[in-house]
Amino acid sequence: MLVFITSFQCFSQNSSWENDRINRGEVLNYNIKYGWFKIGKAEVFHDPEFHLIDGEPHYYVQFTLRTVGWLKIFANLNLCFDSYINAKTYQPNRSTRLTINGKRINNQFDEFQYQDSIYVKTFREDRDQLTRHSFEVNQIAFLDALSTYIYMRAQELDMRKDENVKFYIANRVYDFRITPNKKLGKGEKKSYEMKFPPIKQFPKNKTSYVFFNSRNVPKEIKLGTNDGNFYLILNE
């Protein structure tokens, strides 16, 4: 799997704004299941160093996924997402999304600028295409997939209120809600139901959730999609 890592000035000293619920240097491994069947493996990597971009410290997080076993016969899928995420605001600065599906390769680079509006510059390598988009979000947190993950890790363990954010994916912005849900239980320190936008992959009648363990690590993630329920189960 290809990996895109951009070199910036790095530094590692602790600062008053650093969130101890986000563990730099952490590597998390997950099994991906469809119902009872194991169909893939995933890894989340946290760079142990901060990256200084425009004078601001950023986390670097990378997510990789690959199909395994019998599923490779039908869908040989590899994904690599990475993002530089502002350590103070948890918003993305730049990110990469590489998808390899059989012989098809889609490599997209996004760069975010925060002014009165939010500007996103996107380059699609497979199409040799550069586009620019702007979004108004009215002071609501603006996040992509990996910065949503960091944002949830950063919350207090006893968070009781809904969190509404703007979720950016594939050049569009959607409403996304994170709801604490005691009913999901399983004795975890915190559990959230995730309200995805009403797009084709995530119908309203399907439930998605995430459980965190006592180390504030996502232990189980369920994605309820039109194609069925997918689970990411942490290897502990």
C-alpha cells in the first residue's frame, strides 16, 4: 500500500494545550467483520511527533485498510487515509485519500484554509484535476474522517451533550451528530451513537456507534450501511 507522508518541521515537547486523551505514538490494529465473517484488517497510526505547520502544532494520523481471505477474490480493496490535524482546534490542515480497488486507483489530496469561509483545494491525481470549493459552517466544527476520530478521542469521558459538526467528504459537507448513548452500555467508559448524513451509504434506519474502552481507545465501531453492518473490532 502506498503511503503519502509530507515532511514538515517536527517537535515533541509537551505543552499546556496537549490533550492527554490522544496518545502520540499509538498504533491500533482492528479486525473488520461483516456479520460473523472477517473480511479485512485496519490500522490507525499516530505519529509520535508533532508537525509544525504555519506556526501551529499538528497531529499526523494515518488509517490503512485492506481486505483479506475469501473477499479478495471479489473485492481486492486497499485504503490509505492520512491527515494533519490541528492539535488545538482538531480541524484538518491537509489530508490524503488513496483508494486501490482492483486495478482502479483514486488518489486525492485536500488542503484546507480557514478564513471567513472554509476553502478546500483538492487535487485528483488520477484525473490530473485541481478544484477549489468554499463552505460556510457558522462556527460549527469542520472535520474530515480522521479529524472526527481525533475530535471524539479528545472529548471528556463524561460528555453528556450531543456534538454537532460539519463532516467533509468527497468535496461535500454534511451534518454529522455524535450522541452519548448509555443504552449501548457494555460497561465502557463512553459510548456514542453516530448520526451520519442521509446519504446513500448510511440510511436513517441503520444504527452506527462507537465504544471506547478504559484507555479512551475505540474498542468497537459499528457502521450500519445499505450493504449491511460492518464492525471494526480492536485487537487488544
